[in-house]
Amino acid sequence: MTGACLLVDAQWRVLRDLRVSITDRCDFRCLYCLPETEAAQNFYRGHWAHLPNSAPIVQQWVPQPHILSFDEIERVIRLAVGLGIQKVRLTGGEPLLRQDVEELVGRIACIPGLTDLAMTTNGFLFSQKARALGAAGLRRVSLSLDSLTRDNFRKITGRDGLDEALASISLAQELGLHPVKVNAVIIRGLNDHEIEALAGFARERSLSLRFIEFMPLDSARAWLKELVVPGREVLARLQARFELRPAPSNNPSSTAQRWVFPDGHG
């Protein structure tokens, strides 16, 4: 393949990864993603956010005929692989809500030139689909885990799903998906008191944990800078509790800073 065939951005970085959203639907109502929900508005209102006037909450999904079919998704990915894409991640919404998603995984996994196929999921339905997904060719998975306590998990996600999330993490490791990554969105006054506990959980389970700053999705203008826990603060707190070493990145375009425990766990 010649350089003229590759996807290159304005900074002359060669694009190797592709994220494909296969649905906008989700079975969680995370308050950092859907600030229009009543639970989210109650939280933000307590922090002086500029919320819209009270109005009925209506969730509008993209009509089914308007989303890409499996044939269209496969075609897009085949074309992208031909332009140098090597890794594909299936996302949503919640991708496991897409009917027969394991069929789509199987079709993508056999595309020549594709070296990695991953999925990002909230984990609620993962245990039901995990074995079929692994057999179809899924290699890696990232799961959401914003809290280790049942009440806080429900407050953040709008769903009593902590047991399902923890079971999905264990099952992903049991099935040999590697690495199993866990994502935690940190919001001040909501789950920032769990930073050290989440890191300890990742170390105990040998997981790759990613702390994500609260970002201004802003669909209800509820985002406040005061609710952001900066990465430097997260790192300082972790270094006060754990011995950490910087980990070199094999991806020069990565936006994350990576740290490891000296014993290699997590």
C-alpha cells in the first residue's frame, strides 16, 4: 500500500483506528450523557447549572431506516481498511441493543487486513452476548464502571445494573478478551470520592482503567467547569496512594497519559 492510499489528518498523522456507532439507542440514562433527564437535572440544579425550563422529557431515537444497515457498515469498513484502517471499535449508544450484533461482528472480523475488532459497552447485556461475540471474532471490550457502590451507580446511570457490570467484567476476562478496559467518567461531588477505590479495583482485577474527564456534551447546557476533576488532580491523588510508573505509548497520536503499577497488575 502506498502513502497516497492512506488516511492522513492535517497534522500528518496516519489514521489507523475507526469507531463505528451502530445505534444511538441506550438502555442507560447516564446523567453526563443525557442531562435532560429528571435525575440529571436534580443533580445539576444543586450545582447552579443553567438548566432549561421544566418541560416533558422526550427521547427521540433515529428512525430505524435512517441508520446504517449491516451491509452498509460492512462496506464502509471494507473501504476504510483499504485506506489503511487496521482497528475498528463498535460503539453506540449501546451497541448490544442492535439486534443480531454478533452477526455483524462476524462479518467485520473476517475482513482481510483488519487486525483488531473491539466494542465499547455499558455491560448490562454483555453477559447474554459475550460468548457469541467472542466466537464471532470480537477481540477486545471496554466496559463502563462509574461507581463501585449500588446507590451511586444507579444515581449516575439511572439503572440498577452494578451486578451486571461487574459480572460482565469477570466474564470478559474469563473468555480471554484482552485487554479488558474499564471506563469511569469522574464528576466532582458525584463519584470523585471513588477514584482511589476504582484504581484499587483495577489493580486487584488486572484491568486497564481509564479515568475520563467530564466533557461538555451540553445538550441541556448543564455542564459546569466546577464539576470537572482534571487529570492532574486524579493523578496526584493516585500517586499519593499507589506507586505508579509512566508507561510509554505505542501510539504517537494518543491523547491519554498512561501509568502502570510496578508489579504489572492493572
